[in-house]
Amino acid sequence: MEIKLYLKRPDAGAPTSIFARITYEAATLKYYLPENIHPSYWSKKTHRAIKAPKDFPEYSEFNARLDSIEQIIKTTYRKYLNDNSTIPSPAIFKDLLDVALGRKETPKEITFFSYYEDFNTRSEKGERISPATKQKISPNTNKGYITTLNHLKEFQKSYGRKIDFDTIDIRFHGDYIGYLTTKIKLSINTIGDHIKRIITILGEAKSRGINVCTDFESAYFFKPKEESDSIYLNEQELKLIEQLDLSQNPRLDRTRDLFLIGCFTGLRFSDYSILSPEHIKDGFIEIRQTKTGSKVVIPVHPVVERIRKKYNYALPKVISNQKMNEYLKEIGKLVSAFTTLITITYTKGGNKIIQTYPKWSLISTHTARRSFATNEYLASTPVITIMAITGHKTDKSFLRYIKLTPDEHAKLLKMHWDKRQELKVV
């Protein structure tokens, strides 16, 4: 470390501030000291006050204070290195020096829970930026983080160790998954969501210079998951919904039309529920997605155009996600084809559960987006084109998302064989 003292205004005719240029590792900090001096009493060579008995008799005590400050700077730096495995950023170092020199009160200790609370506050205010998209993260995405925090607080009451940055390790990972599995009886994928959020919190804290246990970066600190048995509606089933006469029930009529817009745009509910005429121009929908902040451009499907015409080129009035899910099941009951029984298998509370439901009871707002992706895939639309709209980053994640039965896979393969045979004949 190198510390050099300089005057802020070396040519001034009045006392001026003194700052330290602190160079350490690959960083430099310009830090103003709580002292000032007239430039005529300052030596550019020694970086200290000069001996001037008549005009500045206290030069010796002044230099002693500067020496003391320089020593505090070195001690503060060494203490940080001893307590942490990283070099302090200039911003962190400045805060530490402000505390050491009495300019600030000693900050309250940052714990995992206090950091988590601050994380939630910043999220609710829309102050967090996604490192992936470089866009502000929507406050709506924070609801899951609040649930995770509540589970952690309840777990803390019965856990034999204090939950903090240094104790969230592989042992914690196993104990917490066990708690969520046996005590709270959550499904595997829901547990995976909770672990993913903890990893996000720890990753951000580490990037801000907080000393955390790095076990969260290990492959053993995994996010549990299993394949979900979600449904989609094929083009024939969507046509049955479109053909329903709901003119006597405006509530269901509006819900059906909103759902179909989702089925033929691939947008999330948070996006297709806020579509307005301003988003549609020259036969294309242009909208910036709420969740990711990325812009998508989608051609207006004939079904969507019919719905626009029905509402005089406005769009159906929006209802809440919860109410729409409720109304969609009412609509599903009106389609006889949706009485087909669907077997769902999932793990909850550590037990494999197999349940059978009528198809109508499984329809939700998210079914629209999954139906779009699966139907376009079956229609041989290039995967890269579908992913540009759904936002999937890899083929692997996309293929997990779409839902095809073994019969549909077989039919898709046969269709490609038939096309190849036709080309050979030609």
C-alpha cells in the first residue's frame, strides 16, 4: 500500500483541504482528511507541514496528526484483509475509514436476514437490476422471495444453528431441504424455487463485498427439481373454446378472449393482460416483457385479429390472474372434450403422489403460453423462432417446457418421414 498526501488547491491564498491518494493492489482511493492547511506551510517534497516557528508553531503537532491518520488507514486496511478473503473496493474502504476517523457511526452489523429484508425493499421499489437483462426487475417477481424469507424465519426457530452468511453451507442445504420436505410438505419443484432464491441473495451479497460461505456455488448446493405434468391445449381444443357461445355471459366471454390472445401470442399473463392498441402496428405486436424487460415482436394471428375486431380494435377488459384462473375452469366445464381424465404424478412431502383430474380443472392462464409453444413446435416452426418469443435461452430448457405425449412424438416423427418421402418422389 502507498499513501501520499496532497493539497486540494495548492495555489490557493487561504487554507485548503488535504487528501490522501491511497494505492493498494489494483485500486486507488482519493480520500479527504479531516485537516486543512495554508499552502504556504506545505512541502510538496515531504507531503507534510514545513517548519515555520513564527507563523505556524504547531506544525509538529499537525504532522503528528497526519502520521496518526496514515497509521489508521494502514490499520483499517490490514484489519479488513484479516477479516475477509477479498480486497475492499474503494467504496467499502472509504466507509471503513469514515468510521475509523469518527466521521460516521459504526454501521449496524449486516446479517443474512437484514440483508434479505433490504433486498426485498429494493425489489419492491423497483431498484434492483437483473444482471442477465440489465433491466429493472419487476416488483411482481418479489412475492416468492417474501415467502422464502418467511419459511427461513420459521426454520430458524427450530434449527440448531444460527442462520447467517457463514452458516448457509452444505449442511444447511440438506437440513433446510429436509425441513421443507417433511415439515412444510412442499413439492420438489417448489423447494427448488426456494433454494434458487437463497442462491440469488448470496450471490448478490458476495458481489457487494460481503463475506459469505461459498458453498452455495458448489454443485452440491443444488436446486431440486422434477419434470412437471402440465397440460397444453392443441389447436382443435382451442377451436372448441373459440366456438363456444358465451354471448350471454360477458364475464366468461371476456375471459375466453383474453386466454386465446395468450394462446396465439405466447406472452405471459403479465404481458397479454396489459396489451393495448398502441402495442399493435402494421400487423405486428411489439411489447417489452414485464418479467425480463426484453422486447418481442409477434405477428398478429388471425384469431387475435378476430378478437380485436370484436372489441372494435380495443382489447378485452383485464381481470386478475386469480379470477381468470377461476373463470377458465368454468369455461373448461362447458367443453365436453375436457372431461378427459389426466393423471398427474409429483413428489410432495417426500412422497410420490399420483392423482387424476378432469382436464378442465388443470387449465390456467399459463396454459396459454405452454399451448403456444407446443403447438408451434408441432407445426414445425423453427425452435429458435419460438424461443425468441417465449424467452427460453437453451434448447434443453425449451424442450422441457413443451408438453408432448408419446403419441404426439410418434405422429410428429411420422409427419417428417412422410415429408422426406414426398421429396424423394419429387
